[in-house]
Amino acid sequence: MNIDLIIQIIIGLVAAFAVYNLIHYIFVTRPGRKRLALAQRITNEAVKTAVNKLVEQKIILPFDESDFKSEDIAEVWGRGVMAFEYHLPKATIESPISEFRKALAGTLEQYGDNHHMHAHTEQADRPAFIVTDVWQLADRVHFDVAYLVNVTTIEYVDDLKRLH
């Protein structure tokens, strides 16, 4: 084979790879990140409102809001899963974790009802926000909240239920 032909093939493969990655980024990666960021903002607002209501109900003690952050867990579970992890200092939660979970789930469901947010599935309407897990690690209570805004997240929540 001619050396010029080999170089042209290599250049063509590199160019095709670059074009593919650019198109994938523009049409898949960037829109996916935007959807995830929007879902995280919506979920953050719901969780913040629910936690503040729990503070009003004296289920949680007041805490420094700068200590309250969320992280997306989609990278762990797969693309399109709109679920986020939150944590609070353990000292702010006086009740057992199971009671905290129940109160948080109820308050999030109420938030969704008040804002007309529900997940419409084949079985029935479901709350838009589901507490999928709560656990204590050192001096913090962590909890995951899923925003049932797409089929991938609904399937993720259903899979978690099957595991328990």
C-alpha cells in the first residue's frame, strides 16, 4: 500500500471520530446535562421547601442552609435518572431515621400536590418526588430523592422497590 493512502485513511478516521464526538456532544450530552440541571433545580426547591416545613413542625431542628447541598447520582445509576442525594447534620434530626423518612416523604408528596406535579404512569398517578433511601454515615443523615419526570427515573424507582 501507498504511504499516502495510509495517511489519508488515518486522517479520515480521526476526522470522522472528531465529527461524531462533536455531534454526540451537541445533540446528546449537552441537552442531557441541561435536563439534569433543570430537574436538580426543581428537586432542590421541593426538598428545601419540604425540609423547611419539617423545621416548622419541629421534626428537624433549624440548621445552617449553606450546609444543605445536593449531588446528582445519575452517573452511578445511568443516564436520564433524575435522582439526587442530600445530607443534613445528624444533630438536627431528633426523631428516628424511619420517622424522618416518613415525614419527608409525606411533605414532598404534599409539595407535589400543591404544585400539581405528579408522575403519570400506566398503573396510576404517583407522587412526583420519592424518597428512595435514607441512611446515616458518621455525623450526617443522607437521603436520596428521585424526581419522577421521565420513564428512566420511574423504572429506577421501581427497580429499587424490587430490591427492598
